[in-house]
Amino acid sequence: MSETTATSIPGYKAGNWTIDKTHSSVSFSIRHIVISKVKGTFEDFDATFVTGENPLETSVTASAKVVSINTNEPNRDGHLRTGDFFDAETYPTIDFASTGVREVKGDYLVDGNITIKGVTKPATFELEFGGFGGDPFGNYKFGATAKTEVNREDFGLTYNAALETGGMLLGDKVTITLELQAALNA
């Protein structure tokens, strides 16, 4: 296995990075009525990254405000904020804190703990690294896509309904996808 070093990643810089919210997104998808998937986003989120001299010593903390959930259906969004789902009043954020970064067969995995509705469970995000580079405004940035899958019931999100045609209204597995762009702090 090749060793990951700062020099093995073109443009890599150690430092503190802040999420660029205008070029990033936090989205999810879940199976709906067995036949399709519903997608949504959390529109208010924040994240910081600390890249170490050794890229595998990088850390991330992130948070999304539950009230900012948007599935393009206001009634559904309102229901998702209630105690049937996220209970936004009691648990206003979804949080992630990394515990480590590792490389497996050339792929990067970010391990950490995700907290949803007051329940913390381990999660591993598969990272598709986009690269490093400058923007037209003099900021130095990195980009990546991160994806994981969680079982919503593990976090107390157990609301569901049986369908007359068989099956359940909602699937258990939720795919979380992060499109990330962050700027190196000056």
C-alpha cells in the first residue's frame, strides 16, 4: 500500500479550512412508497476542516440545522421537524465529528460519529476527492464529495405507515451526500 503524504496529493496544504456554503450542499435520499426515492437538503449548515501535515491526520466537524430541511414540499418539511421524525425543537442540529481518516486501496474514508435526534452512532463517509486550487477571488480551496448511508431507525426516526399495496411508506436506509468546497483560512 502506498503511503499518503502531503506531497502525494497535488496542491495539498495543511491548515484550517471553512466551508464555502454557496458552493456546498448537504443532501439526503430515502426510499418512498417502495418505488422511488425522495431527496432533500439541509440549507443551513456549517463545517470546519483541519488538514494536518499528514493528510490522514485531517479532522472535520460539521453541523446542520434541522429546521432548514427542504424536500420541496412544505407540509412534509413541517412533519419532518416534528417529534414523529427529527423533533427540531428538542434536537435542533445534526452533528458530525470525525475520529480518523484512512486510505483503503486508494480510496479515502472519513470515520466519525454522527448525532441525530440525540443519538450518536459511528458513520464512515466515502470521500471522492476533487482537488485543491485557487478561485478567481484569491481564495485557496479544496473540493470533495462525501457519502454515507445510515439506518434512520438507529436514531429513533421510526415513523412509518403500511401501504395498502404492501410494503412500507418509508425505507430504513438514508443516503447522506455532501458536496463540499472549503477555503483555507488566511
